[in-house]
Amino acid sequence: MVGTARMDDLGNAMSGASNTALDHYQRALGELQRYIGDPLATVDRALEDSPGFVMGHALRAWLHLLGTEPAGLPVARASYEAARRLPATSQERGHLDAIGCLLEGEWHAAGRVLEDVAIEHPRDALALQAGHLIDFYTGASRMLRDRIARALPCWSEGMPGYHALLGMHAFGLEETGHYARAEAVGRRAVEIEPCDGWAQHAVAHVMEMQGRQRDGIAWMRTNAEAWSRDSFFAVHNWWHLALYHLDLGEEEEVLRLYDGPIYGKCSQVVLDMVDASALLWRLHLRGMELSDRWQPVADAWEPIAAAGSYAFNDVHAMMAFVGTGRREAAQTVLEAQRRAMEGAGDNAVFTREVGAPVTRAILAFGEGNYGETVRLLRPVRDIAHRFGGSHAQRDLLDLTLAEAALRDGQATLAAALAAERADLKPSSPSGPAFLKRATELRARAAA
């Protein structure tokens, strides 16, 4: 049985928390909702004050799990084990059950458990945010939207963290193609809380998908200080800005951003490494020489090349190893994926269905085997959401496929891919550029 528990500002029971610990917890949750500061250090202060604080342990576990860092797993497990021994409410047990699922690699099960927690407790901000991020990592576009939409009627603008609900809803709307609503909701979230990096990023996604490069640049540059200061999500938002400039052919500005706020500090945070690899690969597809820039990224990936814990990360590690010609490290990734596909958990499916063929396609591209790249990528492009990421991130597969088709001399396929891209983003300069190259290739083939 659980004795009388303190309540947070949204009416959620907080077993084992002193008033001081609860203040620290709510501060840490607010930092997570805005993607600023150091929520892990803040929640650690809550646990120092109240070692029996169940949701303090749960938040600590979520923070170590939701970054997809291999080193975070044992830390999250320790928090989980500590919390399991404590008296808890059914709501708190729901968090622990979801954490337990994720520790065993059961992403979808964790998301479903949190879905039920949030249905019963729609003001459980942590259940909503952790569930939203799990939806992102599993490519569950509809749930990105609907998990939040279900809870919104129970929230109002005066509640702490309301901006975060709007920001998450905006991203879900964008990922399901409701661009006008997504932009309006995301802009409102940023009006309420200018430091909300996730809401800022939701609007950036809208403009990326619509090919509105100039609008996107203006959106990101107007108040960059707000979304980048003290933000652990800033690299990804700078990455979005770089994509706009890249689509306009402003490669020098892309490199300036890369060498500065994107990877100037050579971060070893996995999510930052993903962004670095993804941007350099886009430049690599354009034929740019980037060996000096690839080296620090590959150095950061190499210690975790054998992790095999999340297929989306494997793909980006392979990009760095191809960019630096690290054949042994590349083989380490392939071996890790082989083990993952033989194991339990959802990553076996992520890897088997999408991650392994895409990783091998990236390697084939690096070896100049463009026909093999085309062969591997064509069957997975329509199901690529199954291994996570956003539409904007997965666009790299289409870019690689189109470039491989051009380099392999597959004139008719290249023309078809170029035409679909030009239709998708008619205002984007990159579409006509692809189409021009494909048309020239067809003309040479017919001559």
C-alpha cells in the first residue's frame, strides 16, 4: 500500500517525495520539456533529498533511455531496480512497467504501456513526453499526433508545461501531413515559451517538408538565442537551418554552420553524432571532399560501433566509417546488426526490415557499387518509417537512392525519381537540379 503522497502542480501523485524533492523534480521536468539545462543533475538533487522518490527514479531512467545512448542502459536499469522496491501508485507502476519494457528492447510495448497511463492520467506530462519520443524512435507518425491530441482537452494555457503539449502536437500534425495546423500550433507554443526547442523544431519541419527554405531560414534566425541558449537540442535545430541553406546551394554557409554550432565541439552525444553524419553525407552525395570533417565523427562512433542497440544509429555510424574509409569499423557495425537480428526485442525487426539493408546500401555507395545501393534501397524506402526518425531525416534515403541511380547510369529510374522529387517540393532548387542531371543522362543514353 502507498501512504499519502504529495501531488505535483498537475495533480499527479508523487510517492516518496519531500516538498524540496518535488520542487527539484518539477524543475527537471520543465527543463526536459524545454530541452534546456541539465535535467539529469536537477533530478539527482531530488533523489539526494528523497531516495525513496519513485518518480524521481523514473525520470532519471527515462533521461538515460531516451537518448539512445548505449552507456545509458545500465544507469537506467539501476534507477529502475531502485524504484521497483518502493511503494508506488498504479500510475507510477505504469511508468516502471514501461521502463522495464524499454530496458528489454521492447519499444512498442513501452509505448503502449505509456499510452494507457496517459489515457488514465492525461495530465501526466512525463508519460506524454516519454511516449511521444518513443513514437518518434519507432516511426509511429499517427501516435505522435494522437497520443497528445487525446490529452489536450484536459489541459489549458495556464498549466505548467502547456507549451510542450502544443509543441508535441505540432510535430505529430506535421509528421501526418497537417502542415497548416502544425505551423499554427507550433508557433503558438513558441509564443508561450520561446525556449521550447521541440516546438521550434516542429515548425522547422513544416517548412522543410514544404520546401520553404527562405521562410525556414527566417524562422530559425529571428530568435536563435532563445532556442539555442543552454539547449541540449540546439544542434538538431542548427541542423535544420543548414538543410535550408543546402537546398539553396549555399554550401559555404552549410560548412560554416557545421564547423560552428553543429559539430565544432566534436560532441560525443549520439543524437548530435547522428546530425553530423547526416549533414556530411548530404554533402558527400554532392561530391564534396570532407575527409578532415569526417574523422572526428568517425572517432566518436567507433567506441559504440558494436552496440547494435538501435538500427537508425547504425546507419549513421556507417556513413562516418564510409566517409573515412574505416573498413574494419564498418564490418563491426555489420556484425553488430547480425547479432541484433538474431536477438530479441524490437530492434531485431528495425534492423531486419530497414536498418540492415540501408546500412549495407551506404557501404555499397562508398565502395562505388551504385547498382547495389539502388537494389538495396528501393524495397525499403516505403517502409523506412519502421526504424524511426522523421520524414526529414529519412529523406536521406531518397537522396542516396537518386544519386546512386544517376551514378549507375540508370537513366529512366533517375528521371522518375527526379520527377517525383520536383513534384514534392516544386519550389525547391534541388528538384530541378536532379531533373536536369537525369534528363542529360537520358539524352546521353539515347545518343
